[in-house]
Amino acid sequence: MSTFSKSAAKLPTANPQRKSEWTRTLNSYYQQNLKPTPSPGSVQMAEIIEWLSRRLPDNAILTNGAGNYAVWLQRFYQFRQYRTQLGPTNGSMGYGVPAAVAAKLTLPDRVVVSFSGDGCFLMNGQEIATAAQYGANVIFLVINNGMYGTIRMHQERNYPGRVSGTELHNPDFAALARAYGLHSEVVTNTVEFEPAFERCLDMPQPCLIEIRVDPEALTPRMSLTQIREQSSKK
């Protein structure tokens, strides 16, 4: 059990002073958890999400599907208003793209950003055609690591080194987006993201940014190799 969960389990008594100390302790853990943590590779998703948290307006709407890529969003982005996140509650892949299109059509004056892993995007990615058709100017982010990351994580935890059915042979997502009539960008380094995103904000059409991340960057805390090695010792 983590330090946070141990502390959270010890609920304070009715004593106001103890409750105040308990609250400050938990808040300090929360603040520490917001600090970007380094991951393998040239793209640091923690830094990208932290930048988005500062750059986006308070009423921006963020959508996501299911996958390990969403852990960075949930951990490092700070939502400031209610009803600004659309995400599945039952692990449904493919939710982020159509949810973003619906959000933008409903609230066209709001900034809407869609997060998808590569596998997640392939579930309902064709809905970017709807965005192009109806002028839903969403910024679609595709975090591409060439695999079903969550399933691969569980494979490595339970059957280290025995990979089955989780490798993806993806299309060129940027070229695919252009074929649908979107503007597209490719990010292979953290420093490339900010100017790419700013260009998309200025575009009169929906945009897609493919973010190519290292397959080793499987979670914010542990790499793929670290998970495999830890599991191999059990």
C-alpha cells in the first residue's frame, strides 16, 4: 500500500486540528504527484500534459477513451470546472473521438481536445470524417506506442516476456487525417508539441497530432522492461 493510501485509510476523528493536519498531509501528496516524472524516450507525456494544464482555458473540454495513455492525463492535468472531461467509466476503448465531436458540435465556442492511444483511435477513428463534414474543429491527439499498452502491461505482469496479440502495425495517422480533410502534425520530441498545438488552435478546421512515444514508456511510474523484470522475480 502506498503512503497516500495508508494515510487516506486513517480517517481523522472529530478533532478539527487532526482533520486539518490530515487534509494538509493528503494535499501535499497530491501536489507531489502533479510533478512531471521522466519516462523513456524523447517524448515526455507528463510535461506535455502539464503544459496543457497551464495553456488550456478553464472551460476546455477534454475527452479520452481507455488505455494506459490516459493515466498521464488523469494524473497530471488539473480540471478547474465541472463537466469538462468526457471519459468512459467502464474501460470502453474508442470513446474519446466521437465524444469530442459531439462536445464540439454542442459547444462550438469551447476548445475541445481528444486523447486516444493508437489502439483506442483505431476503434472509432473514422469519426474524424464526421468532424470534417460538420466543421467540428476538435484537436485530436493520438498517442502512438505501437501496441495495446494496457493489455501488454498485464501480459508482462502475469506472463513476463510472453507477448501475444498486442503489437500493432499502424497506418500513418497524420497522412490518414489529411485524407479525411484534417490538418495534421507529427511530434517525435517534447519540444515539438507546443508549436504544433498552437498551430492547430489557429486552424479553421479539425486537426490531428500524432505523438510518437517510446514503447518503454508504459506507465508514469514504471517502464515496460521494469514491469517485466519485477514480474520475473516473483
